[in-house]
Amino acid sequence: MEVRVGEERRVILGSGTNVRRSNKTKKMRRKSIACVAVLTRAAESGATEETRKPNTVYTDNWFEKIAIHHVSQAVQATSGWRSKKSGYESLVEVATMASRNYNQIKQREVIIQALGRAFPAPILSLIRTLLPQSKFAREYFAAFTTVFFAWLVGPCEVKESDFKGKKEKNVVQIHKCRFLEQTNCAGMCINLCKFPCQDFIKDSLGMPVSMVPNFDDMSCEMIFGKDPPAAVDDPALKQPCYKLCKTKEKHTTNCFI
């Protein structure tokens, strides 16, 4: 009888030990899972921030350097700000100064005037006369952009889209915008690139174009032949600022970044 009791006691004690060990194991597993979760979130956050740093290395050739210098000088002349830097850095610096000192309307005016200074009106007028709205014109503008303006926006390619029920190669897919990557500011993208370029191309060349930036991966689509949405309805203005941007507001029409 005592043996049985002892055995039963030993069984009970053994069972209790197993329970304690089981609980301890579960706690260790929970800690491990929590640790992995924290590290995963930190890694994801770091990766997100890293993608917003200017990590693309460009090696501009002689033509691209001349083009960058030409546009940079035009922006400096119209904005009133001067840069002592050279190459693409000078363009980014003067654009940054304009964004900090002018409201959104003035920023757009500066870029439109700079583009008018950089590209002679007679040439633009001739292009508009020779290339009225047509499938050929839309596809020509898309192809021309990928060949001659990659130095400004980065590597890009022509994509096909449905245009009024027919297939056309009228879209330029910018893989990672050079200007957005260097400035790291959604407001500068909108006020110093998207809106003024849309207006300038439409008014000077007679070609509607809708620029659709993707602030998550810094890509952008230029859709030739398509009118952009009204400013108040444009999804780009409802995008939040980047975490690295000093201003933490949304880029609405009242944004003066």
C-alpha cells in the first residue's frame, strides 16, 4: 500500500515536473517569437528607409552632363538661386532652395519659365506643327523621352496601353525617378516636376500628358495623350510625406514644401 502511495506520489511529482518544464519551454518559445518579430519589424523598417536614400550611381556621359548643366542654369536663372555645385547636384540644390523659399504656385512658375528658357520657343512651335495629336505623335513622344531624357528621370522604357480601345506604345515607365530619389521629397516631385511638366508639355507641344508617380518605389508613368486629373482630385496630392522628410503633413493643395 505504501509502495503504491509512493509510486503514485512519484508519478504525481513527475507529472508536476513535466508541467513546470512544459510551461518554461512555452515561455522561452514566446520570448523567441517576440524577439524574431521585433527584429523582423526593425529589418523591414530599415529596408524601407534604405530604399528612400539616393543609392543609384549614375555615370553621365558628355551629352548628359551638358544637358544637366543647361537645365540647371535655366532653373538658377529663373529662380534667382545659385549653386556652386556641379552636375545633377547643382540642379537638386537649386530646386531644393526654390522649394524652401517659394510657395507651390511660385515653384511651378519657376520650372515652367526654366523649361521655356531651356527649350527655344521656335523649335517647340515647329514640333507642335509637325506632330499634331495622333497615334504616331504619342508614340514618338514616348520613345523620344526614353532616349533623350533618361539623364533627368533615370532609366525608363516604353510600355503599351489601351488608348480609346486600341493598343498604343504611348506610356513611359520610369523605373526609379532620379529626381525623386535625389530630393527624397514628395512635395518637390509634385510642385517642381509633375505639375509644371504636365502644363509645359501641353501648352508648348500641344500634347496632353499625365504623370503618375508611385511614392512607394519611386517609379513613375508618363501617359502621353491623356489629360491629367484636376489638381483637387489628383491622388498624388493625397500622398503622405516620406518619414525622412522634415514636414509630416500630407501634400494637399495648401502644401508649401
